[in-house]
Amino acid sequence: MSGKARKWMAVQFGGPEALRSIEVDVPEPGPGHVTIAVRGVGMNPADAKHIAPGQDPGLLPLSIGFEVAGVVTALGPGTEFASGGGAVGDEVVASQVTGGYATAITARASSVFAKPAALSFPQAANLLLAGTTAAELLHRSGARAGETVLLHGAAGAVGNSVLQQARLLGIRVVGTASRANFGFVAQFGGTPVEYGTGLPDRVRAAATEGIAAALDTVGSREAGDVSLALVADRSRVVTIADAPRAQADGYVFIGASNPESGPFRARARSRVLDLARRGGLVVPMAATFPFEDAPAAFKLLTSPHPPGKIALVNQTWSTRPDQREARSRT
């Protein structure tokens, strides 16, 4: 075994009260695998959905967390990162892992990439799930340079990445947000409009050239209604949050139940990372928490909070899992 790690598991379905910290063995990496001393744990709404009530109790206990950033402590024989090369001591980001709420993990090398130097560990740990989802929204809508799109939920994590990627592509975005978040939306190139009664008229006033496509990260009835009212071509209305409405009304849902989404997002990881390396894509942070405070971080994740991502930070780490005296602070 490579050593021991602390790991947060869900021992029941629910919220932060479901989480328990346990000690686990970290497997030695075989061919095609990499062991990572985790420095930052990305937190996503998908984490809460993963342990939401109403599921089969036979699934418990559940590992939680899908993306991390950290330092490589071991590689399996003949193994390279998905981005190529790789050595002990390299800083990496790993996405679509299992059980990321841990101080160390052994993950498939196909999920491991060199960390963009421009990003901190908490930022890098929050880059890929939101970034590849945003890339798929833009791709599936057919949005192209010179067009204007409507984005529901522009102040959210996926919405923020849509704003940044659209700006790089020459696409104008009119984005819904609360008035308190107008400045945040505008900072990343969006034209903010307040959601609520009268939204279609406010969007038309903000985009007299017309709306070519609509991207929904919210899943509200209003988002669906307004999208359909403003975009005639339903193949250019895309949601990540309302699969039943999309199926009923003939527009596009992307996500776990869409067989095209997983392969697209896997391919998109390299491009999203490259954008971050070149400084074209940043990750605004709302808060970071010590690894030991995962329940408090999870409570914030599942509550209204300022725009930006949330991360757990492992403040005690080592270049080898059995050398616990080596310490570093993010």
C-alpha cells in the first residue's frame, strides 16, 4: 500500500450531517494509475446530488468528490498523464475521479493533467467540471462569433465559465442574475438582466439584434419559457438542469443521461486547461475551507452564497504519503 489518507464519506443520504471522516488505505498505483497528495478539493452541486435523499440505501457508504488538484507522489509502471509525461513532484489536476474528498487518492492517469501554473490548487481543483460543461453548452447551441446568446444563471460557476469562453469566441452573452450580482456578470463580459416578471422584454431591450441561442443552467420554469419565447430553433435551446422539460418541449438536454455528453467533456478537458494556461480562463473563488471543515463547506455549497467556487484545502501534505512531517500551506 502507498500509505494512509483521511477521506470524507457519506454514511447516509442528506446534507452536511451525512459526512464522516475516516482513515483509508491509499492503493499503490498500478499501470495506468497515479497517486496524488491532494492540496485542493473542488466542490460542485453534483456532490450534493450524489448523496441526495431518496436513493437506494444499499449504495451507502458513498465516496464523494469528482475533482482535485495536488502533487504526484507515485506513478504506476510505464504510466503517463493524459497531458503527456509526468513525474513524482509534478503539480496536477484530476477530474472525473471517485472519492475526491480525500487527502490522497490513486486515480486513473487518463483523468490526470498538468496543473496550469496560473491557477492555485483550489482554483485548479474547480476548473474542469464547470469548464467542460460550459464548453458543451456553447458547442451544442451552435453559438458562433458575432451572435448573441441568452444565458440563464450567469453568476453561477458554469455560467461564469460560459461568459469567459464566449468572450474568447467573440460571442455576446446576455445573462440573467440577481441585481446584486450584476457587477460580477459584467466583470466577465456579460450583459446582466434581472430575472423575474418581465424578463423577455428586458432581454429584447438588451439585445435588439436578437437572441440566437439560449443556455439554461438554472432549470426554472421561467428559464424554459423565456428561452422558447425568444429562440425559434429548439435545437439551439440547451439546458443542463431540466431534462423532463427539454424532452417534453423538444429542446436539448446535456448531462449524465445524454450519451454524447461524457465523451465531449472528456475531449474538452485539454482545451479548457489550455485556456487556463494562457490566462484566458480563471476560476473565481467564493471561499476555501480546511479539509477538516468539509461539513461546513458542504453547508455553504448547498446554501445561497456569493458568486464563485468553494474548495477544501489540505494544509498538511507530503511528497510521500508516509512522510507526514512535510508541511506546506496554500
